[in-house]
Amino acid sequence: MNLSKALHMPCEERSDRARGRRVDVGGYSLNSLRLVAERPDLAPLVFIHGASTSLLDPLYAFRPVLEGRAHLLFVDRPGHGLSDRGPDANIMPDAQGDAIARLMELRGFDRAIVIGHSYGGAVAAAMTLDHPERVIGTLFLAPALYPWPGGVAWYYNLAATRFLGAAFCQLVVPWAGRLAMKAAARGVFSPDPMPNDYLEATRAAEALAPAVFRHNAREISALLAWTERTHHRYRMIEAPTAIITGSRDDIVSPELHSWRLSRELLQTELSVVDGLGHKPDIHATELVVAAIEKLAGSAHGQRVGKGP
């Protein structure tokens, strides 16, 4: 990529209120926000958000500490933020990984360190397995990667059903979700505090739109089956990895997911933060940046490739 051109990208990509740019990845569009560093000291970074949110979530956490240090790509996963849902296969992490790998190519990111939080950890794992040529290293933040007992919450199961799900998402979710949204978000952060401006800055209410909520429910409902047939492949990951999780994460079990992954990978480093909940991106940001710096390794200062 020609940095002089990149630094004169359209103003909407550089604005603090930017939502990014939609790019066709094969019959549907993904939205992403690209931030270019003039003198990067880290390898390029790609951020994959978790469930019920958008690229605004990792942007909130990492733009203040990483902008200018690396070329950054924040991605709205299919069906979230401003991205299209695309084909039905996109409820699976591997199809989402395929789409993001294609997006990287179109946006001029030849290779990058991929950072995935929660559900985004499954997409990051799929990318690392299926597109190793794109991945310098992988950072898993409180990832959801293995089969778990108990299934998913009843409202996700209901929302994912063919007929009742559509009615539930249209008639119940918008008003009930708004009543419960703040408490639910605090539960994701617990036992850590939720930043006062988090819901507004990340436009969290967008996840309550009927189509978005239903798509998210279908993703989460399908994730269990995906982990059951995929987890045995994780030991094939060759890229350097790091895992950061909280000891008090009640959303995604650190023992079941992060600890197990660390036992199966040859090149990995597990950090379990005592007392931390499900948001290491926000409440252990310095540790995350240190892990990125370590993963960069020999890719230190690498530039993104040729692209639009």
C-alpha cells in the first residue's frame, strides 16, 4: 500500500465518528474501518468483535492505545454493525473467517496479527486454521472455542427458531431488550465496572434491532455444533498465539476454553488475570498490548501489502 495515498483516504474513514467502508467480498458487503499508521512499529492488526456488538467495541478499547503504532483493521462481522448477513453459511465462524480473509486482501492487509474477543475468538481460530498465509499470530481474548454444557440461553433458542423466532424478535426484543440492556451489559463486565460511556460509544442498542438480534441468536445457537466438530483441529495451529482471560469470567469459562486451548497449542502463552471478568480488552488493555508486541516478533514494523 502506498502510505501517502492511504493517509489521504476519504475523510469518513479518518473521522472519530467513522463507521468505516463497505466492501463487496463476493456478492455481499462487509464493513470495516482502516486506520493507517505513518511510521508503524508493530505488525498490522485485525480486530474481530464478539457477540451482540460491532467493530465499535474493539475500536473503543484499542484505538486510544494503538492508533499510530500499526495499521489497524476493525471489522463488522457478517450481520453486525453495517455489514450484510450474506449467505446462510455465515452463521458459522469458518465462513466468517473466509469473508474476513477476503476483506483483508481487498483492504490491503497481506498478513496481520488477528485479535478475537469471545465469539470473535472462534472466528480468529478458523482464520488461523484455514488461512494461515494471512495470519502472523493470533491473540485470543476470553475466547469461546469448545463445547460447553447447558446449551444457550432460552431467548437465543427461541429467537433462532423459524417462525416463533421472527415474531419474538419483532414484538418482544425491542422493548424488553431496552429495559434489560444496561443490566445485561453490566453482567458482561462483572465483576469489573462498565465504563459510563460504553453503551453510547459502542451504540449497543443496535444489537436489539430484530434482524440483528435474530442473526446473533442463530450464530450463538450454531456455535456449539461448530465447536464440537472443529475443536480437534486447534492443535494443528502453527502460528504463534497468546490467550488472555479473567479468572472470574462468568460469560465464557476460562477453564473450559482458555486453559484447554493453552494445553493443546505448542506456541502459546496463557495469561489468567486474577479477579478479571469477560472484558480483558477494556480492563487489561496494557496486558493485551504487551501480548501484541510479543506476537509481532520478527514481523516488527511490517507494512501492509498493496491494496486499494
